[in-house]
Amino acid sequence: MNESFVQAQDFLNSVFEAARLDMRADASESEAGCVMNIDGADSPLLRSEGGELLDALEHLVNQSFARKFPEGTRVVCDVDSFRAVREAELRAMARHASDRVKTSGVPFTFGPMTAGERRIIHLALADDEQLFTESVGEGNARRLKVSLKK
């Protein structure tokens, strides 16, 4: 395994230990880079509020170690398959928005989302020749808008 992934794993585990959280990160290599699987009695904390703390940990690790990772590599932090479940939810939301826009002709705008969440919906609808997707807004208030192509 890439040494920088091991360092990122050790970093996260030291954060958990310092915060006295019963959690453990285990790194594994993936096609896109590294998946940091987190487990332990306190791990449900990472799933609450739509995974905000999980996203924050992922951001912290990527900002701290990005220079050490191979070009274009990212660490994805996950707990209890939260990322896969969330991706399935987002794909279902994309289908719902697609149906709604096609039926009503009225654009649909999702609530604020992370860049990764918006990307999943963009990709889920990318092959639909009737629809146009775009990110609108700024910063943490950035949203995804689905509308009919003109």
C-alpha cells in the first residue's frame, strides 16, 4: 500500500484517539485512490446530519496529505457503507427530478450539496438528451438545477 495512505490512516487514528472517540480508520487502495473505512462504537456520529462530520474528516485528510498522494488521487472516508447508500439515494433523487421536470416543464433545484454529491447527479442525468444540469449558487449554498434543454 502507498506509504502516504498509511500516514493518512495513522493521522486519522491519532485524531480519534486524541478526541477519545472509539473509532478506527483502516486504509485500502481503490481504483480512484484510497478508501478510509472507519468503524467503532462512536462511528454513527459520522453519519449524522447527512454525513457532515464524515465529509469534514475527508476534507481534512485530503487537505493535509494531497501533496503526498499521487497526482489526481483522493482519499474517500466511509463508514458502514454510507457513501454507497448516499450515492443510491442521489441517483434516485436524480430520477425523481428528471421525471418531475419532464412532466411539468418546470426546472427543479436541489438543496445545497457538496461538489461530490452534485457530480453524482450530473453524471446520473448526463445521458438524458432532454435535460440540462448546472450548478448554481456560491460556496456552501451551491445547488444543482435540472431543466429541459432549449
